[in-house]
Amino acid sequence: MKSIDQCHLYGILDAGYTSPADFSRVARLMVESDGVDMLQLRAKGASTEDVARWAREVHAITSDAGVPLVINDHPEVAASVSAEIIHVGQDDLPLAVVRKLVPDGTLIGKSTHSVAQALAAAEEGADYIGFGPLFATPTKPDYVPIGINDIQTVHQQLSIPIFCIGGIKKENLPSVLSAGARRVVIVSGILQAEDIPAYVRDCKRILTT
């Protein structure tokens, strides 16, 4: 299983783009042939029971590939399927509470939307943060893009892994990296690609060159 330090390309299996009936097929495409380094299951508004069922199916796939599975928003699901990581937002439970709900060794990530929030999440004990949205994105239509100017600042001030997120695609990935990013989350670019494995390979090549 990859450690968080080995992860640079973070994919999200998002019910807003992919039908849950297609989760398993798309998950396989995302992780195959040295695919995404970690994979989050995100199904906003779905019942806990449904998320748990989908998580069990997807975790079987990610485990075989050595890819950590991230559960969004549902610590009880992360615990029940032995997911490697739980991810929470600014309006979710405090990390101290989340830690009591998941097994020892489960990593916790937190979404942050400013340098101040990033520093607070690290102080709270987050194992990694998401930082963004950098650009406008239909995934988070209510969030004002924060741009790329603070990427270097947040990397200078934090030692935990930072995954830049929000509107990042293969086309603008070089500019995000030039601004100081080292790890990224790509959602719609991957999920809407005609050839998902090829798109992932292209992104990883950009990340490592």
C-alpha cells in the first residue's frame, strides 16, 4: 500500500460525474497500470448504507492495486470498510472527534480554502490537506477560487502533504506546478476523459518531469 508521502496524483470517484452503478468499472480504470496514487469516494447526499456498499466494492479494487482509499465525510463508513483515509471539510466534525470514530492508523485529510485554514488544519492534526479551489469548478460551484498565488506560501509554512485542488486539469497542470504545487487532485478531467488510463498517465508524466 502506498504511503501518503508517495502519493502525488489524487483522484476522486465523484457521484456528480460518475453513476454509482459505474463506480467499480471507473475505479479500475483510474488505478490500473500505475494509475492514481490515492482514490477518494465522494457521494454527496447518498445514504450511509449506500456509501458503505459502494466503498466495499471500490476498496476491493484499490487494495489490489496498493492504492489507499479515501472516504469523504463518513468516518463510520471508513471504519466499517477499513479504508486507509477519511477526508473531512471545514463544516464537518473536528479532527479530534473523527479520530475517535476510526481505527488507529487511519489517516485524516481536511479541505482548506486559505492559508489560515491550512495552518489551522495542520495544528489540529491533519495528516494532509486539500488546498483550493484554485480555479472555478462545477464540483464546488459555491466556492470562490483562491488562485495560485498562495501555493508557494502554504508549502513554505507546512510540512504535511498539500494537495492542490479545484479546476485542475492536464492542460493547466504545468502552471500549477510552476506556482509551487507538488501534489494535485484532479476530478472532472480524469472522469470525463475518453481514455482514463491514458489521461492519468499523461498527468503523472507532467507531475514527475
